[in-house]
Amino acid sequence: MEIVGRLRQLPLFRGFDEASLAELVGSSTVAEAADGELLIEYGHAGEYLGVLLEGRATVRRPAPEPGAPPVEVGTLGPGDHFGEMSLLTGEVTTAEVAAVGPCRYLRIPQAVYGRTLAANPVAVAELAKAMAARLRQRWQDPVQRHAAADAWDRARDPYRLDPGAALGERRVLVLNCGSSSVKYCLFDGPDPARQVRGIVERIGLEGSRHRRRGPDGERSEAVAVPDHAAALELVFAALGTGRQIDVVGHRVAHGGERYAGAARVDDDVRAAIRELSALAPLHNPHNLAGIEAALRRLPDATHVAVFDTAFHRTIPSFAHQYALPHELARRLRLRRYGFHGPSHQYVALRAATWLRRPVTELKLVTCHLGSGSSVCAIDHGRSIDISTGFTPLEGLIMGTRCGDIDPGLVLHLITAQGMTAAELERILNHDSGLKGVSGRTGDMREIEAAADRGDPQALLAVQMYTYRIRKYVGAYAAALGGIDALVFTAGIGENSAGVRARVCQGLDRLGIVLDEARNRAAGTGVRDVSAESSPVRVLAVPTDEELMIAREAVRALGHDQVTAIIRARAERPIPIEVSAHHVHLSAAHVEALFGAGHTLTRRSDLSQPGQFACAETVDLVGPKGRVDRVRVLGPARKETQIEISRTEEFRLGIDAPIRASGDIKGSPGLTLVGPRGSVTLAEGTICAMRHIHMSPEDALTYGIRDRDMVRVRTRGERALIFGDVLVRVSPDFRLAMHIDTDEANAAEINTGAVGFLDSIQERQGAVRETWVPAAAESRGAP
């Protein structure tokens, strides 16, 4: 009650009654810190809102010069709160908070904040006011802007990939149930030494074994396991009778078109996995059997399905569709889905952390090379192509899978040789690939050793394997318009210097140059094996699919909490505005197109404060055609940007990426023609991602952060849900959702339509910086 009384005196908590404050305090933690102990670390993703109860603390930033003392930027006393900016914006912390003498403080976790503070209008108003003031103050102060960028650059784990950051104190079990094996990993809190990893193999067959590694060392024993339920009983017995398992993350091969992320297991999810077994008969039935056995054995745990295909849901239709009759492909859901999603996503985030650049700024090609293999093209954190297809059989040559093959060859084997579907499945999935070509095995280590001894078939297998990878790397580098890094992972990718060398051979024209000594040197963790002069970094990055599955399972529960907050709020309509094609011009290009000294003429105000449609228009000229009289929007910006629809892409003869406004690096250019001149851009044309403008108060009310991806529901005769809607938060914004003309026409949305926030779809990791005011852009601010 003492703490409740103190909180009621603070402006942030004045809107709470005593019972609500007691509930908040009961769900939070009172912590103590000794002199010099850190309450919040610099460069960490926000986890809680702190309120100082007793004592003092200093707010400081690292010194700009090595060896110098930290720079104090403020002090805190009883009643002051801290940590809210990182919690509210998604940025890493831009300062550390250290105790000055002993102090006591209240830690309000993010989930509790969302459930309580965000539901209180007084608290929302206080936090929104503080957030807006801090953002504006930062933009006016170059030192603060630099500190925000520097904090991200110095962040050790901005994407929460380490077990402690990803999982906290939770006990998380990961299960991967295959056709004849169960792989598992138990994350028992943040200490890696307490992890248990193992596999029960040859389920239902002779020679079954259980191998595991944990705090008590490594063990391997012969076992009798007639089915998956028996295998899971062995797993649970090996894990012991420690504290209860909180979360179980289940790897599921196929999530189809329905799942863009992990999902809490319920009857609907189980039914969907069962239905999708028709698309993945070698995987989903066994995944589901493992889920159902685990549900019986661990009924009190939260079970989450993590889909291999989910990361690839962002692949555009022109890359994922097969050139089959449209109605047939639609009815039977015949398309490229992609696999190994957790691995590709994990190593992309690890590579971004190592490169000290946000993944949303990078173009990557990731090569998952193990017994199953795939190459993925990742543009600004989103998968845009993957070598695997309708099944994991497509793409690269693998241990026992053939990879890409002429469908006519399969027809020939059926018609000329009379082979059955079962025979073909065995040949293509189990007897081909490295095993089939070498005539030996699917293990690359044995094949490389045989090739070193001069075995011609082993040498041919290595050549075919690496040539196929090199083709995909080159193709994806072209699809991305150049890359920042080439990443090798999984057993072969991480450990075979010979494979990496052969893949990179001859790719110097693409900026990929290997350093032979670095490539051959053994090491652990992320390794840069490229030459110093290489424009593209070549990295060997250990994957950890089990940790990624555990992380995504826990994140899915966080998404559920945010969605519960959204749905608990009274439904507030979001105006939907249709954004036609338009152009933002830099000041220099305004003069080049309309004459020296010309300034933009305000024609009408737009819904967002400070933004306006101009009297000026320009013509767009592309390789194929042109679009005339495209409206210019003001004020002038730092860089010229063109936003068009998919229909206009074709008319102009270009393929523009779907990007957030301002993200134009690597996009195609066009020629702009005005009354006094023309400008040819090297880049700057995008299809704008559908998005919502929110003020800090709007975002706080919904428990939403800047750059969250959400779903928006519309009503009416053609009621639908828009997915992949980006949230942008700024003190300068008024609540509105923007879609382009193609989307509006397809959904039959007209002026005056409204939508309703339905759920959160994805929350990015820590971001480098939020909010760039339009007025600052017009001044050419950095």
C-alpha cells in the first residue's frame, strides 16, 4: 500500500483508482540497486517502464572518445520514471541509468504496461506528451540524433537473439517431429549451460537410439520406440522433473498461405495443419502427431506452431506462382511456398547484428546448406524469393534430393518406364542428390574426402552441388539489384571451406571476393571470410533453428497480448484514404523542372498536418511508356521519391519494390519531365506499402509501436482484412490509413470508408531511429 500511495501522487498515475494501482503494483517487481549498478543498459531493447521509489540515479551516455568517462545527461529522483521511450518506440535505449548510492525502483513489464497504462486515458496523455516532446527535442539537437543512431550501432543484441533476451526466465521446449525422429531442445532460462538438446531417431524401426547433450554431459543409448508418443515419453523422462515447462514451440513444415507467423495451437490451428498435410504429406502429419502427443503430456503449457513457410509469405506473386493454368493452380493451391524459414530469418538477423546495420536496410542472399538446402533472397528483412518451392524437393541439389529437374523427365519415367508415384518419391527424395551422383552417401564430408582421393563421381557431385548454388546466388543478386552480404549457414555452409570457395569462385564481378586464408581458418560464431577489398561481405553464420523457433513462439504470445489489448478497446474507426500516384521533389529538382527560384504552389491541404497537394504536375517517362500529369506533393523533401501503383509499373516498364515511404535505396529510377526541364533519377520509384499514420496517443491507446505490422478489418458487402499494414507514429500525424488505387479498386473502397484495427501481425526488432518530421525533410535535414 505504501507504493500505491506514492504512485497516486505522480501525474502518470493520477487517473488510476486504488484498486487498479494495487493490481499494477502486484503485477510488477520492486527491485533494489547498489551504488553504480545499472537499472537500464545502453543499447538494449526496452523491456519495462521504471519508476524510482527511493534514492537517486544518473542518466548517462558513453563517452565519445575511448577512455573518457561517461557523459551525464540528467539525474533522477523519487517519482521520476524512465525507460518509456524504448518501450514506446521500439528503439534501443539511448542512455544508461545507474544508481547513485542505494536505490529502490518499480519495474513495470511491457505486458503490464500495455494492459494497464495504455488503457488509462490520463496515463496515455502523459506518456504521449512526453514522447512527442522527446522526439521533437531530439530532432532539434544533433547530439541527441547522433546518440540515437550510435546506440543502435553499439547494441550487442538488438534483435533479442540471445536466449536470455529472447526467452527471459521461461522454460521453453522446442519439438521437431519428423517421419522417423523427434529432435528437441529445452531452454531452461537464460543460462546456456542448462540447455538440453537431443534426438530420438529411427522411430518404429530397428536400431532406434536416443542421443542427448545437457548439463550432465553427452549420452547415447539404444531404445525401443514404436511411435511418436513413446519417443516423447523418452524426451520428457530425459528432461527430468524440474520446474514446469511454460511454452512448447512446435516446428511445422507447412503453413500454406494462411500463416504469416507463429500461431498458438488451438483446434483451428490443428485442423489447418491437418488440412495442409495434403501439401506436405512427408512432414505435416508427423508434426501434428507430435503436437497432439505433447498436448496430452503437457496440458498446462502453452503450445505454439512455428511454420517453415511463414517467413516466405512476403514473396511476390510473380516469384511464387508457377506458369500453370490459373484456375488449376488457384484451386489446388499450387505455388512456391519455400522452407527453412526459421534458419534464413535467424541468420539474416545475426548477420545484420554483426554488420551493425538494421536488417531493414540490407539486401542479403542466405545459403542454408545442410542435408536439406536452400538459397533465399532477402530484401530489407523480407524474403522475396527462395529456391525451394511447392515442396522442399525443388531448388538446390541436396543430400538425397535431386533439386531442380525437368518435369518432362518425370513424365518419361512414368510413361516409358512404368514407374509408380511411390517409386518416384523414393528416387527423387531419398536416392538422388549427392548420394545419387556420388554413388556413396549424402554426407558432404565423406564426399569431399573421396574427391580428395580422386574419386571421379565424388568430384562430380561436389562440382554439380556448388555450381547449382552459384547459379542461384547470381540470380538472386540480380533480382535484388546487388547485395550487401552473402551468408553461408547450416552444417555444410558453416563448416566446408571448400564449398564456400567453389560457390564464390568467379563472382568477383558481383562484388563477392573471398579471402582464402580467412575462409580456411577455423573459428566459432559469425566469421567474415571475405577479402578486405570485397564490396560484399561473405559471412559464415552458425544457425540455431531451435532458438529461433523458441523465440518466435514467445513472440507470438506477445502478439496475442497486443491483439487482446486492441480488441479490448472500444472500436475506433480509422479513416481510409486512397492515395493516387504522386511525386515528392527535392528543392533542387523543383528548380530543375520548374525553373530557377521556383517554389511549390499550395493547391489544397492534405489530411496529414503540414502536407499539401501542389498546383504543379510532372510527367513520368519509363523504358516502356509514360504517365502524364502526376501531382507533386509538398513540402519539398531531401530526396525525390515517386509513388506509383502496380498497374502503372507495367505501363512504365519497370518493377518497383513495395517499400515504406523514404526507403528508396536500390529502387528503379525514371525520368521526370516538367515545363522547364527534365530530371533522370537513378533510383527513387516505389509502390508504397499500405500504412497507417498514428499520433503517439493513438499508438499508446492500442499498445502499438512505430513500424509494427498490423491487420485492418473493413465492413460492408465486401468486408475483408488487409494484412501487412505498416504503422508509422509521429507527433505530426493524424489517424488515417493509406492504400493505393489498385487496392481500393480491388476492395471497392471509396472516399469516406473506414477500417478497424484487428490484430498485430509482426513486431520488428529494435529500430535505429523513429520519426523524421516532414518539415525537417524540406530543410534537407539528415
